[in-house]
Amino acid sequence: MNRQQKEEYLREYAILKAQGKPFFPYAVAKDSIMAVIVMAVIITLSIVMGAELGPKADPTTTTYVPRPEWYFYFLFELLRVIKPNFLVPLATLGIPTICLIFLFLLPFVDRGPERRPERRPLATTFGIFVIAAMAYLTYLGASAGSPTSIDVPTPKGITQQGGTVMAQFQAGRLVAAQSGCLACHKFGDNGNDGPGPNLTQIGSRLKAQAISRTLINPTAPMPSFKNLPQDKFNNLVVFLSNLK
């Protein structure tokens, strides 16, 4: 912006300012009215619809599935996408911090006087990219399944057999995911590295009979599965014995 353009801008600004209205009380009144309307809507919804209360918290449960609030779904999805444990700090701190720094520095990098988005390609492109990425990750996080699921692929032999064996394998995978196994064991990229061993290929080391005996009489601190319903117990054995 040269000197002539600056002088024209200041003259136009002075004329528009003289024709305008003061911030108080006009703008303050509009903001106050809108705030009252929003509060009235929130109070009405809370009275009419109420607040959903879930069951009483049980600190001893191993099947509770934690879920963040909707405005944190994009961070939740980052943790699902970036699965290796050593990259968790990158998903939780690195990527969001880098994006915030870029947004903070954007006005200093793109200092053009234009206000039209099409004439500020750098700021417009980066802003659209960030909004689109957050929206997409939020959608994936909202539609994602249980974070306690086990994503190991179904063996080809099980797929070829199909029928009952296939159904038992899939049901056993669900039992393992819902029984707290991921708290102490690793299944592929899912679960924790200990204190129990990695079970990704447990079927290559132990036969079905040995797995069944271990589930009934495990070594502490692993709990016993002898009280598990028989069909679920059998499905769990079929699942574990076919992880090879």
C-alpha cells in the first residue's frame, strides 16, 4: 500500500465512521439481546429435554469404553490413526501444537492488505485445510467403533472354512476385546505391552487345550475365565488358538 492508497483509505474510513453509530449502546444492546436469546434457548432445552444421566460409575469395571466430548473427536481420531506407542506424544502434543503455531504466525506471514479470500491464497488455503482436516477427523471420531476393539486380520484358513468356525473366531475376538484382555496384552497394534505377553501369534506357541487350561488356571495377576459362559469361553479359545 503506497501513500496515496493509504490517504484514500483514511478518508473513506473517516466518512464511514462519521456516518456510523457508536459501539455503546447500539452494538452492546444487540450483543446483549442475542446473549439473552441463547440463554433462553439453553434453559428451555434443559427444562424440556433434561440431561441424560448414565449408570453409576463403577471403578472396578474393565469393559468401560471412554469417549471424549464431540469437540475433541479430532484428537481422539489422531490417537486411533497413530497407533505406535512412541508416536503418541506426536498425536497428542506435536501435531495440534504445530497447527496452532502456524495459525498464530499466519497473520505475520501473509501481511497483504486484501480482505477478499480469493486474493489471499496462502491464508485461505491453510484455513480451509485446517477446517477440513478437523471436520473430517471429527466425523471419523464420531463414527468410530469401540476403542477397545481388536483389529487383527482374520486368518485365511478361517476365512476359507467360513460357517461356524468363522462365526466363532469373530465372536471370540469380541469376547477378548470386551473382557479386559487389552489392558495387559497386545494384539497387533491394539492393547498394552504388559504385564502380560504379546498374544498376536499366541496360536503358534500354544495349542487350544493349553490356552483353555491357562484361561481357567492363569498365573497372577491375570484373572480366571472359568466363570465365563461356555459359548463365550469356547469362542475365546478358538480366537486365540488361531492367532498365528
